[in-house]
Amino acid sequence: MNKMNRFITLLFLAVVPMLDAATYKGQKAYIESCKSCHGGGQELAASKKMRTWEKIMDKKGEKLADIHMASKRAEASWDYFQDRKFTKDARHLEDFLVEYARDSGNVPACN
Ligand code: HEC
């Protein structure tokens, strides 16, 4: 029984940081590539619901790229959205945005 508990504890210690890391990677990508125009990521994330983010970030962020490619004001981001780096970041960004979506329950309730 003792062995089993130790196993579960170890499993837990291994899995929790992994889940956290996905959100963390997304946050890092956000800070690198979105913050200059959109400011704080948690506010942007909280502007939409989980389902909406899932749709926007579907197919490796295709929709999000479209929104920016269609806007002259977002011109400075065009290189990024056309780059493979964005396709790679898209999954992590989705994790981050969904994690802090308006209906995720993870946003501090101050408004
Ligand atoms: C160069 C500045 C710039 C960068 C970098 C940028 N955006 Fe944008 N973003 C814009 C502009 C401008 C718009 C408004 C487009 C329009 O509707 O004309 C926009 C629109 C959006 C929208 C739609 C807003 C809405 O309410 O529907 C989302 C979501 C979004 N951006 C998320 C992101 C994310 C996530 C990143 C990083 C991967 C990012 N943006 C990077 C400038 C930027």
C-alpha cells in the first residue's frame, strides 16, 4: 500500500507540471507575439468563451491568421502569422486562451 501511495504521489508530481507547461508555453508565445498589440493576455483571453477560442484556433489557428491578414492595422503581425512559428505556437496559444476564457472559471472575479 505504501508503495502504491508513493507511485500515485510521483505520478501526480509528474503530471501536474506537464499540464501547467502547456498553458505556460502558450502564455510565453502570447507575450512574444501578441502582447505588443493586444496587451495583457488574460484580459484578451477573458474577452471570449472557451468554445469561441476553440473555433478561432481550429486548424492551427487558421481563423486567427485570417483575421490579421485581412486587417491593414495588423500588418506588423503578417510575417508571424504566415510563419511556421505560428503554426507551431497555435496549439499552445489555444491552451492558454481557453484556460483563461471568460467561462473557464480561472479568471479572478473582479469585474
Ligand atoms: C501587429 C499587431 C497585432 C499582433 C502582433 C497581433 N494582433 Fe490580433 N489583432 C490586431 C488588430 C489590428 C486586430 C483587429 C482586426 C480587425 O478586425 O480589423 C486584431 C484582432 C484580433 C482578434 C479578434 C478580436 C475580436 O474581438 O474578434 C483576436 C482574437 C486577436 N487579434 C488575437 C491575437 C493573438 C492571439 C495574437 C498573437 C498570436 C495577435 N492577435 C497578434 C493586431 C495584432
